[in-house]
Amino acid sequence: MMFLSRLAGLFSRDMGIDLGTANTLVCLVGEGIVLSEPSVVAVKRGTSEVLAIGSMAKEMLGKTPGSIQTIRPMRDGVITDFEITRAMLEYFIHKVHGGRRLVSPRVVIAVPSGITQVEKQAVIDSARRAGARRVFLIEEPKAAGIGVGMPIMEPIGNMIVDIGGGTTEVAVISLGDLVTRQSVRVAGDDFDAAIVNYMKRTYNLLIGERTAEAIKIEIGSAAPLEKELTRVVKGRDLIAGMPRQTTITSEEVREALSEPIQVIIDAIKRCLETTEPELSADLIDRGMVLAGGGALLRGVDRVIAKETGLTVRIAEDPLTAVARGTGAVLEELDFVKRSLDGSDEE
């Protein structure tokens, strides 16, 4: 058995994985991001028979007949459906390897800093059952810090805010580890949910997840815009039960998003309040960096800067920061693996 595992390893390419609530990204050493797909699986209802995974499954969200169910097996950054997560990981691993079945890569997976040991073990077990030879875990804020090019190994305060799909990770990093951190299960998905609730409350209009996400991307903002935007929104009237459309403004969307954004700002403030004075002094000069899909919300950097008094910079390609960080760790894996959570190699 050990021989077969090592033989499979010869034909495998080690990979870094950002196993996100909204999207899963895979990074290979020397190649960068090679896969970015929604963390969505479509199954035959009442069974574990997988019908579609990733982009194809996301297209089905909110549009499936009774015989098909779309599942997002990651919620708030943790696994909620073990078997579906395993199937999804197996699909992505084999897709990166060109569909070859005899693969057994070493894998570095980024996980939220606030998850429990049981939740960590669920990630490890899912990846191993999906075909990984060995699994290492790295905390998402550390991976994001590496991915955006922060000098995290130096005795300097580096502040990262990673606004993902299920969690927002806030951390100050120095000498290669998290000095202070906050992990809140409020992020991009909560932005979408806030828009859904606003449309129900204000317009008696029921819209789906995909529509809410489109509204967020097209006219959403955290701060006033130079030119406010409008968008036609289509859904189902909650009173008449008939299809209906209405027009909403970016000011309304901003109002809807204000509550989850404030939760994130409060987490940032709590992290700053527990930071050592010498590191706080570094942050005055260095500020903080925003990563994750939530960093792309218009004006979120300006709102955070106003609330904290610090310089706020949005990372280059913030969506891929965590995945790029796992890829960088892969390059030095033999040197850093003792500092990572991981499974025993067989």
C-alpha cells in the first residue's frame, strides 16, 4: 500500500488549495492559479449521486427541478457536508491532473483561523479521502499575508484583512505567526443575504442568491459613489406571487450592506485594540492590506480607513491572495511543514 502511494506521488503535482465557501482555487508551483471554480455541487435529490460540480453546478442554483439539489458544502469557511466536500475536492484534484486517476499529491489547504480542531480534522480527512497523499493546513490570514507579499517573517507588524465568502479574517502577523487575530463568520455571503432581506423588507420582492450577488457586484458599495448607480431587479412578488421587477439604487444597496460591513469594522477594531504597542507603531507607518473577494466592494477601503485612521490598501488581485500564499508555502514545504497543521505521511 505504501509503495502504491509513493508510486502515485511520482505522477502527482503538489498543490495549494483555497477551499473557500464561495469559490475553490488551486495553485501549482511555477504555474500559479490553475483552477478557480464555485464551491457548489449538484446532486440527485435524496442521494449522494453527483451530477455537476463547480461552474456548471452554480449555473443551476435556484433553477433546479425537484429531482436535483444544489449544495454548497462549505458554510462559514467550514465543512457542512463531508461526502460532498470529498467529491468536490476529488473532482478538482483530478481536473488539475488532466483527469488522471492515479494521482496522490501533497496538498496545502488554507482554513479560517478560528475553526476548531474537529473542523480542521474534517478538512484533512476530506482531502485524504479525495486522494491527497499528505495534507497540511495553513491559517487563511497567514496565507493571504504571504500571497500579497508581506514580509511576515520579519519582526514587523503586518496587518491583513481577508474578506472571503464565509468568514472575514483579521490578523496582525510578525515573525512568521499570528500575534493577534479576529475571525468572524460574516463576509461576502452575508452581503448577499443582506440584499435579499432588504428586497423582501422594502419591496416585498423575493430574489435568489445569484441575483443578490449580481446586484452587489454591479452597484454595491460601502461608501458614497461619485455617480450613484441603478439596476433593474427581477424576482417574485411575495404578496401576489407573480413575477415582478423594480429598480433599486446604489444608495439602497449601501444601506442594506451597512450592518455586515460594521461587523467587519468592529472585528478590525478589536484586533487593533489587542495589538502590542510596538506593533501598533508599525501599523501607523505600514497600514493594512485588504484581500479576498469582499475587498472588491466599492469604497470598503475608504470606510475602513476612516474608522481606523490607518492607511488601507487593496491587494493586487485580492481574490487569489490566499491561493497564491498556499502556492508560495508549497515552494518551501520541506522547510516549513513543521510549523503547519497536518496529517502523518503514510
